[in-house]
Amino acid sequence: MELKAWTSDPLVKPVDDGLLGRLDDGSFALLRPVKPGDKIRIEEGLSSLSPQSIYYRFGRQLRRLTDRDLIYLTEVDQDQHIAWGAVDPEDPAETGLGIARMIRESRDSQRAEVALTVIDSYHGLGLGTLLLATMHALARQREVTTLRACVMRENYAVVSWFQRLGARTIENDCQVILEWDLVDSTCCTDSARRLLELSRRIQRLHSVGRQERR
């Protein structure tokens, strides 16, 4: 994949069945739907997470994922259970960098739970924003109006991030439940504006990509 010539806007562009995004340090990430063949990438991704990141994502320490876990995380229908991963496009093995998923309460539900993980070495580069903007774009395409995130109480950075995006906070034991209204949000923070602009770009590009493949 030729990347060196692409150094100016847009921040994201369509490629194959996914999107190529430029991160804050100038590196690239390929975002695409998760497939059953991504099991090994998810296993390797777990080993790239610090104990703290594992706890924040799973609520407990975890050394390995079971076969059942891997089936659940990768064999998804991309309708009720939507999952996209981020990989290194310059690595022939496409090393996993992060993953985001959105699970609707039912097939036609307008509510969904969202979760995302970025490996520690890619924290602070804007990859989480790209992944969440992708989920936001896919939610809007499917007429999902509310996203809910369950975040460990100690994960102050992510709780604060969702709050800056306009999410309403509901505390529940050791977790903080954040509900994000995608339709009536009036949040005007820099974080919200950036993510919503990315979501709009992704919606347009993803639609174009689907039309080109027909």
C-alpha cells in the first residue's frame, strides 16, 4: 500500500473494504471490519496491553482469551454486532493496533453498547478517536440514536473524554455508565467537534466505497 505520497488532507480515505486514517504523529492505521481470521491479531493485541489496560477493558486481569471468547469477538454479523479493527498497513502481517465494537440491544434497536481498545504504544495518537468516529458513523447509518459505554471508574481519561463528547454519566458500582445521545447532542467542545467531523467524513467515504465495490 503506497502511503508516502499521501501526506495532506483528507485525514481519512476509503481503501478496499475499510478506511485509511492518518494519526497525530503522521503514521497510518487501516481500519476495517473484523473477520474470523483476526483471532490471532486479537490474541497478540492482548499481549500488547498493559495490566492496567486489560483491567480497564475487561474489569479483571486476563492472561489469555478462550476459544469461545475469540469466536464471540471475531465471528460477528456486522449488523447487530459490529466490530472494526485497526491494523498497521505497512506491516505485511497487519499487526493489530486497536479495535472498536458496537452491539445493538436487538437487530432493529436504536440503542447500542460501544467499547474500544487501543494498544498501549498507540495511546495519545488519535487512534481511539478514529475508531469511535467509525462506530459513530456506522451507528448513524443504522439509525442507532444512543450509544452506551461501560467504563471502569478509575479510567478517568476515558470517562472525561466521553463527557467532553456530550455523554450523560450514570454511576453504577465499580463502573461508570455513559449514555451518548447521537441525535440531540448540543455539546460544542473541541473533542465533540473533531469527532463529529470525522464521523461525517467516514459516513461519506464508507458510502462511496460501498458503491464503488458494486
